[in-house]
Amino acid sequence: MADAANDLEEHGMVRTLKDLFAGAAGGIAQVLLGQPFDIVKVRLQTTTQYSNALEAAKTIYQKEGPLAFYKGTLTPLIGIGACVSVQFGAFHEARRRLEAYNTAKTPLNPGLSYAQYYAAGAFAGVANSVISGPIEHVRIRLQTQPHGTARLYSGPLDCVKKLSAHEGVLKGLYRGEAVTVLREAQAYGVWFLAFEYMMNADAARNKIDRKQIPSYKIAFYGGLAGEALWLASYPFDVVKSKMQSDGFGDNQKFRGMNDCFRQTFRAEGLRGFWKGIGPTLLRAMPVSAGTFAVVEMTMRAIS
């Protein structure tokens, strides 16, 4: 009996490691595909010097060169790989726990409801926020700092040290963590829900196993899930970017998340919460498509 329990535990650990590995592969693909779009999005969210995404991209290219679109890439390349790894690992672990609960409650129908898919995705988002909060804070600081000799940080580690030195790790490096948790829960709840709905509907419609769904469909469904993610969570992201690019001490504009929401609404109205949505949605399709396709194909290869 003990040996059987140990075998089950070991098998579960192997599955979790596979989920984490596949997620890391998807995270690397996500960063390489999405970083140029992301810097344009952040500049539009945090400054008023650009009238639209195309102008922002042209100005960045002309003044800072093509490599500027990959400013701050090292942090997300390492960090987002870890983040996506945690997202998929946490989602699949939550999904397995919910399936076990359903099996015990209704053995004939152990499948997840779509509310449970959302809950598993939201859990993955909250778990991910612990590392995504500081990683994205550092990335935003590096992306929005002045160019050339006026730059504030020499690199990611210097940025971490300086942010932590301002008001400590929690108020400095982890600034904006409350809104990050809200964004991640909503975003990844919707992301995984949308993808699983489309995959399950395809398998049922064509009377095939999930593993038989071709890669181009996986990429397409993943891309649509990415659009749903941002449409469901973008206002939280705007507030997060504003807080994480805000000054310190006398230069700080926002006292906290609620104050940032209020000031943004007073100054810009509802439109202020959707600045930069164009390049974000443009980025979401290829990035999310690539992430899900790489994760799904990696899982099939190592299973």
C-alpha cells in the first residue's frame, strides 16, 4: 500500500515537472514574440508624448534604434519563462485537484465545469503574481527610463537594488502588487477558460481526442484566448503600469491602487483605462498562439 502511494506521488511529481518544463518553453516563445509590442504598449500607457502606436514605434526606432524594442528583455526572458512555467504548472495541478474532487462527488461525470476552469486559471494567476509583479516592475522601469547617458538603471540587478532601496522590498520592488494580483486572477481565469472551451468544443464537434487536434488549430485557439485575456483585464494592467512607472517620494503621483483608478478616471475618463489596447491586441494573437502551441506540442513530445 505504501509503495503504491509512493508510486502515485512520484507519478504526480513527474507530471508537475512536465507541466513546468512545457510552460517554461512556452514562456520563452512568449517573450521573443511579444517584447517589441510590449515596449510600445508600456510607452503608450505611461506617457502622453505619442498619439498612437505607430508613432510610438517609429519614434523609438528613430531615436533609440532597433535594439530598443528589446530593452529589458533579459529580465522577462528569465522571469517570464518562470512565470509561464508557474502558470501552467499551477493550472494543471488545480485542474487535477478539481477533477479528483469531482470524481469523489460525481464519479460518472468527473469533468470540470467552465466555472472550475476559470477558478483553476485564476489560481494559476495568483500563484504567478508573486514572481510576475517584481519582474514586470523591473521591466517597466527599464522600458520607460531615459535613453543614453540619462538612464537611471544600468541593468536589471541595478534596478532591483535601487527599487528595493527606496521604500524596502514590499513598497519598492513589489509596488502595485495588489492590482497585479487582481489582473492576474482575472486574466488567467479567462485565458485558460477560453482556450479549454475551444479545445473541448473542437474535440466534441469532430468526435476526436484532444491529442488529435492539429497544431494550427491549437495556435488559433490560443491566439483567440490571448485576445480574451486582455479584453477582460486591460484596465487593471493600465493602473499597474502607471503605478510601477510612478516616481518616489515627492515625485510620487499615486498614493495607491484606488487613488490611481480615481486619478486616471478624472483626468482621462474611461478611455484612459484602454490606452495602448491596439498594440496589445495585435501582440496578443501571435504571442498567445505561440505560447499555447509550444506548450501543447512540448507536452505531447515529452508525454
